[in-house]
Amino acid sequence: MTVKIVPYNEDWPAEFQEIAQVLRRSLGDSAQRIDHIGSTSVPGLAAKDVIDIQITVAKYDGRLVEDLIRLGYTQSGDVWNDHVPPLFGGSETEWEKLYFHAPQKQRRTHTHVRVMGRANQRYALLFRDYLRRHPATAEAYAELKRRLANNLAEPDTYPDVKDPAVDLIYFAAEYWANATNWQPGPSDA
């Protein structure tokens, strides 16, 4: 797997909206939120050309999985948990998720299904909002990703090397969230 970081693409938000509208119509009330997350959701941030989508649910439910499969999504059998930041004191269930690959005729996405209020659901929204409000941090993060993509001897280790750096940003974001009383805004779709 080669990791390629590309400059920010102004079309990413519209591409997300197009996909999110299909998801919203198909999933209905099963999806409490559908959000554009990850680097492609941060204006100006260089990223892999993969749109990350977070579908927030009240609980994991077979109907949602069936609806996604009916849309052509395929569930990844090897991703069941997110990376856990150091010294996290809560339950491992706070980091559980379902993960899906896009239908064949759709642009490449990573679709994460997480439970409302769990640590990993909040993490994705806080990380995005923090980078949106801190462009210097976003640019430093982009440079880290470019250097990792260009210099890792084994590209499959990209997430393993990147995760601790993401945690550093997340810890700063938590401090910022507490200082500003941050709350996630409305759903993106």
C-alpha cells in the first residue's frame, strides 16, 4: 500500500455531501449524525484522497449494517476498534466501531460507524474542529503526513507511526475544548 498525500481539494466537501445525502435517505433514523471527519474535512489541509465519514448511531444494530451492505458497502472484518490514546482510563468499549469500504462505483471513502457519546465518536469531531480553528497545527500535521508518506520504509506502518502524533494534537484539543466549552455542532448531513 502506497500512501500518497495530496494538496487540499476544494471538491471534497461537495463529494462528502453527495455521499451523505444517499446515506441519509437510506439510513433514516438509524443514523443520528452523519459527519465529514478526517483530514479532507479541514479546509486547506493536505490529505490522502479518501473521504472519512462518521455515522453516529444510538447502538450497533443489524439493520444499519444491512442497509449499508444493500448500498454496496463492504464491512471490514479486521477493524473493530480505534487506536486508544495513552492513559485513557475508560472501558475498551469506548473505542469500538464498525468500519466499511465504499461501494465499487463510489469515490474512495472510509466509513466509520460509532456510538453516540463514546470517546471515539467525540474524538473524531473534536479533532476535526480543533484543526479547523488552528491552521498552524493543521499545517504542521500535513507536513508530518507528507514526510511519513515519503520516508517510511514500510508504508503499511503509516497509521502506527501517525497515531501517537494524532494523540498529541488530541490532547491539545481536549485542553482547548475544556477552555472553550466546545460542543459538536449540528450534523453535517
